[in-house]
Amino acid sequence: MLLQLLSLAILSFIALSSVIFFVCACLIFMLTVGFDKRLRLLHYFTCAWASLYLVIVPHWQVRRRGLQLVDKQQSYVIVSNHQSGLDILLSFALFIPFKWVSKIEVFKVPLIGWNMWLNRYVALKRGDKNSIKKMLRQAEQHLKNGSSIYLFPEGSRSADGKLKPFKLGAFALAKQAHVPILPIAIHGTAQALPKKSLKLTGHHPICIEVLPPIDSQQVASMSEAELASHTQQIIAQALSQKPPA
């Protein structure tokens, strides 16, 4: 009962605060778009917005590891496993300048989805070949402009926490844009906030772990399928081990 009440209180806070934060996001966009073409300031504000919702939940013990491996002046294709809707909040907590690739339905969510449009994140309509081509063009342009691209190569959340096969789009993009791949392992979110649920399930440690980048030379030397398999193995190995303290 207490967990249900806490879940309801947190959801209510998210709904109400999102109105205020979206207004702030609009103001930041209008004041900075003229000189901040990559919208880095707006993205960092969005990172802080998302991170607040991690902080306010006492049941989540959130840790970030491996941030020293990230060169914020380098653009990457960032890929991670996907267990829960919580993964998105956790990824923002890295405070890395990136653009999301996300299904178009998310962009239609009031306030939070509208903020994604403001940030010029990349919308994708699943199963639509024209949308996939448009996504790849937009993503490549963002990479050329210096922003990383973040994708979940499994395509959708895993129902059992196990890694699903990686789709090739992220790896084709990295090869085409001649950029490194940054693998990320997300631990514990499936237990903290299960798929298709908005209820808290008790105390859970959560960790987002940045793994060593796959440099652009190695990306160029491997096929898309080889890269997908190699990256999946790297993330799977990290997930099989105890999250770093």
C-alpha cells in the first residue's frame, strides 16, 4: 500500500513539474537557438530535468560508472541494452551531449515528448522504410555537427532482461559516419521499474556503466553484422558481472 501511494505521489509530481520544466525548456530554446546550433544547453537542461526524477525516488540507488572514458568533444554512436522505461532517465544522467533516436509515439507524449521535438531528437516510425532512411540521414547530420546519437539496438525493451539480437542500423550509421561506438551497460532497471509498469517494486541498486569505446578504425574494419555481434558481446559480458561499486 505504501509503495502504491508513493508511486502515485511521484507520478503526480512528474506530471505537475513537467509543465514548469517544459515552459523553462521553451524559454531556453528561444534564448539560445540563435547561437547554440547543437542545442547543447537545452539538452543539458533536459538531462537535469530527467535526473531530478531519479533523485526523488528513495528506493533507487543510482550509480554512474566509466564517465572518464567519454570524450565530450567526440561524437559517438551510443548503444545500450534496454530493460525498462527507466533506462531513458538513466541515460540522461550521464550528461553526455547526444540526440536520441526514439519511436515517433514518444514524441507525441505531452510536455516530455514535445521537449524531444524542441531538442531536435530523431523520430522513427517502426517498420517504415522511408522513416528509417530519414532517421539515418538526420542522425548522420547530427554526428557531423558534433552531437552523439543514442540508440537502443534491441529495438524495444527486453521482457525478461536478457539481451535481444541487435539490429544493424546503429552500426551502419557508425560506419557511414566514421565515428566510434560507445557501448553502455544498464544494470537493475528491469527490477526497479518492470516493463509495462509504473509501480515501484522496492529498493533496487541501479547502475549505468560506460564501457570502453570501439574506435573508428575498428568500426571501419568490421562488417555491420560483425560490429553488432561484437558490441552485443561486450555489453552482455558487462551485464553478466556484478555492477561496479
